[in-house]
Amino acid sequence: MDAAPSLLTEMPDPQFVMSPEGHRIATYTWGDPDAEPVLCVHGFSSSCRDNWVSTGWVRDLTRAGFRVVGVDQRGHGASDKPHDPRDYSMDALVGDLHIVLDTYLIDAVRYAGYSLGARVGWQFAVDAPGRVTRAVLGGIPDGRPLARLQLEQARAYADDGTPVEDQVTRNYITLAERVASNDLRALVALGEGMRQGDADPDPENPPLQPILFATGSEDAILERSRGLAAATPNGTFVEIPDRHHFNTPGSRVLRAEAVEFFQAG
């Protein structure tokens, strides 16, 4: 029996790598260990399972002959979930990816990232051009991530259930609570940590590798994502029809575009 359909739902046991601060980062692998690797990095309040397995990415990439390495970013999934905002700097998130590749003895990868994972991927490609050969960056914001999250309201809700008045903050909390394993305090700390330091993608210093930018036609950040693509020397842009920010990863159009892009180089 063909085992491929199980790749739509099954997760291997996580393999943990350790960050410099001592946080465990959960990783997963699928496919032939000798095949060309694709590193998949999920978005805010999501996980490797939610972003890449349940949506069919792992299935399609392995069918196309790639090895997939997935990561639960710190604060998510089976990884440790510290509550200190200082643990969520861009340098820390990028540093975790270096440790993952070093642990798996992988020099360079194709990179697939969505939302927060795309933002981290932009920086990873800029900071370590030798480790990323090409990247698909989906739903990448061009402003400070989670900037509209009202931190005090979110903290009060997490601590004692105080009702949240701000609609955007309520939306983020709803997003976070849809995954039972999420730790709201950790995600609030991430929102605060990402505001510190140089968290914005810099269009004056874009990645130089081939980059495919992809954003849903109903996503509020569509034009800003398109602008980042225009600022990237080897960037191309694809608009995913009839998709908003939260359901774009499940688009068959996006998966097909990504597989074709990865096979091209």
C-alpha cells in the first residue's frame, strides 16, 4: 500500500536540538536523508504540523523528491516556550535554524517559510547567504511583526482572564487559542520580543538568492509583500487567488508554485 497519504497527517517523534540558552527546539524529518533538503518554518501561533503537514506540503515535497526538515519555532509546538521576551529576538530565532542545520549536518537548504517563518527566513537568507540557496516566503509582513498587539491587554487576559477590548488583540488571542498546546504567555512574550532590536525586513538590504514571494489576494499585507518582492533583486511574486492570511498555506496553487520553484534550482 502506498504510504504517501499518511504524510498528510502523521508526525514523526520530534528530535530535539538545544539552543545556546538551553531551550529545546523540536525538529522533524521526512523523505530520503540523501535527497536535497527543504527547511520548513511555520508562522506565529502555528506549528510544523499545522503549517506544513496538515496542509499537504510535506506530502508534495517528498513526492517531488525532496527531504523535508521541519521545525517548531521556540514558543510553539513541541519546542520549549519561555516567557521572557528576550528569548524571542530575531537573532535568537535565526540562530535556532543554524543549530538545526548544524545538528543535521546540512550545509545549505531550500527554505519554505510562512508569515513569521517567512520573516525569519528573510533574515536567515540575508545573514547566511551560503546556507539558503533559494526560498519561498509566504505572507511576509514588511512592518514590525505583531506591532498592533496590545501587550498589556493580552497579558491581563493570559494572567486572569480580563476581557480584551482591542479587536486586533482579540483576533491574535483567538488565533493562539485555536491550538490546544499553545502557551499564550509565551506567544505574548514573542510579540514583545519581536519589537525589540532590528525586527523589520530591510528593503535596502534584501536577500540576493532567488526568492518567491507569495501572498493571498485577500490578505491585507498583499501590496506590502509585493513591495518587498520588488525590492529583492532576484525576487518574483505570485498572488494566491481567493486566500487570506490564515488559509493561504493550504492553497494547492501555492504548493504547486513552490515545488516548481524549488525544482528549478
